[in-house]
Amino acid sequence: MPVAEQGLALNPDYAFLHFAHGMAAVRLRNADTTIRAVLSPHDPSIFSFKTLLGIGLMLRGEPDDLSTARVHLREGASFERTTYYPFIGAALLGLRAGNTDEVRIWISDPLKKFPNLNAEYVREAAHPFYEGSPYCDYLDRLIEQGLPPGEKRLIEE
């Protein structure tokens, strides 16, 4: 966090530093700092800021924030140059709502798009939200089994 803050003090227009600052805030579970990450109008990576905003709103955890987070994460996932983070965030929101079918869909899509995605990446992405909880284990099993969308097989816990 201090490195990103020093960089922003030197160059407040550098979009990547805003993103790095926001991601550092995610690690510290600081929702408000994450949400304040500013998007440079010159940055082509708007998907990353949509994702970051969704994650920050998830961290804050208010019901209205969770609804808005879902919108931002879906937008982040819709970009061609996206990462797996918005998919994992949307899956975590589905878990929180108890909607396992939605979780399976959000996991199956990145498995197609990111063939190297594995349980280790999922745990890394989910860490700020559910470290040590059964949710991480559930997501791990979904990734390892590669469930396609709509599959109704129960995963034993």
C-alpha cells in the first residue's frame, strides 16, 4: 500500500497505480479505499476497475452494495481482455446468496476462457472474502471437477 501511495503522489494520473492501490486495499479488507480507486480516462483496462469496484462493494457487504457489486462484476467479466477475478467475485456473490447453480455457471465460464485456472488461483482470488471458510473449499472442488453450466451433480461437502 505505501508503494502505491508514493507512486500516486508522484503521478496521480497513472491508472495502474490506482489499480495497485485498490488491490492492496482489498488485501487489507479496506472497502472504502478499494472503492475510491480512480479510473484514468486514458486507461484501456476499464474492466479491471469495474472488477475492483465490484470487489470493494463486496467487501463493504451492505445489501445494496452487493446488488451493485454483481452489476460491476458482470460488466468486468464481459470485456474481451478481462481476468478471472470478476468471474470468481460473481461466483462468491452467488455462494453468499446460496445460489449454487449461478456459482457453477460463473465457474464454468472462466474454465473455458482461462484453461490454466485452478483451485490455487481461486483460493487466491477468494482470499480477502472467505479465507478458511467452506466457501473456498467448495469453489476449489468446482474448479478441480470442471463442472459445466447447468450440471446438477451434487458436490459432497
